[in-house]
Amino acid sequence: MIQLFRLSKSFGPSTALSDLTMRVHKGEFVFVSGPSGAGKTTLLRLIFGSEKPTSGHILINGINLSRINRSKLDLLRRSVGFVFQDFKLLPAKTVFENVALALQVIGYRRTFVRKRTHQCLKLVGLAEKEKAFPLQLSGGEQQRVAIARAIVKNPLILLADEPTGNLDPDLTEDIMVLFKTINMKGATVIIATHSRELLKGGAQRTISLIRGRIVGER
Ligand SMILES: Nc1ncnc2c1ncn2[C@@H]1O[C@H](COP(=O)(O)OP(=O)(O)OP(=O)(O)O)[C@@H](O)[C@H]1O
Ligand SMILES: [Mg+2]
């Protein structure tokens, strides 16, 4: 479970999040919506531990992120996948290597790494692009590499930041089905988006942010 308690984050004079309290249960599927600048990315980065709150607390399965050291945080992150809004792919590595690396750093065996990496690239429709480099890909293809990298380690928590921003409607639907499948297997999924298209089904819990505050939930 993810618990956020009175969380605030400022960057100098600008406040990205203010006094945010919420919890996401294990196995939940949640959207975080809101206009550009609302604080969606900041919220995901705080949960991932790559940004520290100015005040307040973040508990992941009861572990207070501000009370653990770097190596414990790294350990915790092994079970968290993050689809970055700006992809963060390594330009000098191939598509295959970018995805495989997420498993190699955890120390999985080579045969497993190869099999699982192929499998995930196939899931996002990129089996044919394994040997390409990120800059040889379209924006939507790069985004799908970022998605494959986030799901390859079977994360318990999947944080996805505007994960379909570069995809056409058909691919968007495929990726959402993929996320729902991962969720049904037990992972907690949090998706940040300002896409009305993505939110329009309305069946999922949606937390709306404006200027760093929760302004609604449904
Ligand atoms: N590293 C930073 N330094 C200074 N200000 C920042 C930084 N990161 C975020 N902010 C500010 O915090 C606010 C929230 O930014 P954030 O990136 O979380 O918004 P967002 O909801 O993800 O927007 P978008 O939909 O455009 O991705 C913005 O006003 C932004 O300028
Ligand atoms: Mg953002």
C-alpha cells in the first residue's frame, strides 16, 4: 500500500504539491489527472523516491521513504516500474539493451534476461526493433520501449507518467489493456495523465489535481 500524508513539495518559491493526503491500496488501478503543471510528475517522482518532499511523509508498504538509506531505497525500487514522461532511454544502447538492463542490474541470469526482454518487447509491439537505437525510433516507439523497460521486472507498483502521450488511439488501447492485465495479476498501477481520452471510460478511481492540490476524486 502507498500512503501519502500531508505531502508538500516546493521548488524554491514555486509550490508543486501542497498538503496532499491519500492512499492507494495494493492492487488498485488509479489515474492522477490534472492540467499541465498540476503536479502529476512531481507526485510520481516523490512516490518513486527520486524527489524528496519538502514536508510530509510517504509510506510504501509501511516503509517511510524519508527514513531509509540509499541502498534500501534501491532495493525497494526493484519492485517499482516507472514509465518516464520523457522516456529517459539510453541513446548509446539498443532497444533490447535498454530493456534488458533493468533486469541485469537486479542480477537475473542471462537466459532469463533474454527471454523476458524479448517477451516484453513483443507485448508492446516492438519485436522488430530490438536492434535499433532510440534515436532511430519514432516518439511512439520510444515511448513503448520505456513501457517495456518499466514492466520487464514484473513490478509490484507501476508508475506511468503520461504513458500514451505519443501513441495513436489503437496503440493507446493496446497499452491500456496491457496495464490492466498487469494490474489484474496483482500490481498496483498509478497513471498520470491529462488525456481526456484515457479518462473518459470513468470506471477507474481518478484523483484530480490542480495547482498541487487534490480538487476531486471519483
Ligand atoms: N525541478 C523543478 N524545478 C522547479 N520547478 C519545478 C520542478 N519540477 C516541477 N516544477 C514545478 O512544479 C509544478 C508541477 O510540475 P509537474 O511536472 O509535476 O506538473 P505535471 O502535472 O506533471 O505537468 P505536465 O502535464 O505538463 O507534465 C510546475 O509548476 C513546475 O514548474
Ligand atoms: Mg508531468
